[in-house]
Amino acid sequence: MSRLLPSKLVHHSGPLRPMALALHALDTAAGWAIVAMLGLMVVVVSLQVLLRYAANSSLGFADELSRLTFVWSIFLGIPLGIRLGAHIGMELLSARLPAQVQDILARLMAAVAAALMVLVAWQSAVVAFDQWDEMMASMDGSAAWFIVAVGVGCGHSALHLIWIVLTG
């Protein structure tokens, strides 16, 4: 998985090395979880289609499980995109500024984004806690697992944004 998720974090030295190693381990775990969830989603949806058209039957849990794995895959993938700088950005003005100003602006925007991610993660935890007794319709589990994905993804994203604030 390390080859799937190239990272300069592993080679970072200095006082931030423990954070770099922790982020790399978290990224690797998220990458493997995404692979597993997408694989499960493909198998379940394919089996559901096969059963519907070949046997005129259905898996009762297929829709909910595929939605759950999709939501988790998306929110686990967002921090990996932040780490790679793969998210869309508006650089019309900032690209014309001196390099030092660009760095300060990027760190400032990362700090604001990290604060927002922490806020969303916190509120997701509150909502998930309040909603925990609401069960999924077709599976034996809390519907709050959809909200937990938001909190986990936002928390992980905040860590990458804090890394950008600290290292540029």
C-alpha cells in the first residue's frame, strides 16, 4: 500500500517526525480500508444485479451496505487528496504573488480549513451520539455509522491541514 500512497512523511526528520510517522500510518490504514470497502461494494452490487436479473431475487441489505461503504470510501479518501494536493483550488490571484506571500497565504488557508474540519468532526460526533439509537432499515447496526464517516474523515483531514500549517 505504501507504493499506492507515496509519501514524503516517512522521510521527514526533526521534532515533527512522530507526527509524520503517525500520519503516514493513518494514511496507509485509510488507503487499505478504501480498497477493502470498494472491493466489498463492487462484490455486493454485482451480486445484487446478478440475483435480480438471473434469479429474480434480491439481497435485502445490498443497497444500504453499498451506500455505507461508498460514504466511508469518500470520507476516508478526502484526507489523502489533501495530502497529495489533489483538491481543486483557486490560484488566479495567489499564483501572481511572491513565493513567501504564497506560503503564508497557504498556511493561513490551511489553518482556517483545519479549524473548520475540527468543527465538522466535533459536530459529527455530537450528531452521531444523538442518532446512535436509530437503526438502519435493512442491516443490524446504527444509522449513525454514516455520520461517523464524516467525523473520521474530517478529523483525518484536519491533521493533514495542520501538517501543512506546520511545514508549508
